Amino acid sequence: YSNTNQFVTMELYNSKPSGPMNTNRDLLESLKSFQGSLGLYVYPNIPKAKLSNASTSCQVQQGDTILAVLDCTILGSAKNCLVVGVQGIYIHNDWWARQPGRFFVPYDELNDLDISN
């Protein structure tokens, strides 16, 4: 895990993502409106251990920036989680989940994604 992924720089914060939001700032502000929900941590309030565990377990792409972590673990390690990055959404489910493994969905593919149970 690279330290360059941990912090949103002003240049990145003001840049345009490749998704439905106008700017990364819009995405970050939208996420902040949910901050305080059980297990959701939004930049800059993501604990370092959760940030590191989530990045490692989801294999966040080098150069992406983590904007939020949804910790889905019982004990709070954030090894099973959903990560919102600038480039897309990362998910890591444990072996016991209905869909175990790692997943990455770039924002430009969200409109075409079939979400069903």
C-alpha cells in the first residue's frame, strides 16, 4: 500500500473524475453527508489502520485515492469492506459471503451493471 493513496491533494480534489459526478469534490461532499453512519469513514476521518487494511484487502489500484471506507467487519478491522475510490468502487467479501472475493467496479461501468440478488 502506497502512502500516495492515503491523501486527497488539492489538485486531485478539484479534478474531474470519469463518472457521473462533476468533480471529485462533489463525490467527497456526497459521501460526507452519510458520515456517521455505522461503519462509514470519510476522508479525512479514516483511521490509518482501517485505511491500510481496506486498501490491502481490496487491492486498491496504485495511484487511486480512497475517499471512504465502509467497514463490514464485526470487530472493526475493515478487512471486509467497501472502498470508494476516485477511480471506482472496490469490495472485499470474506470466504463465507454469498459472493466471496475481491471486486472492482469503475464508475463508467455502473450504469451497465445488473444489480440483483
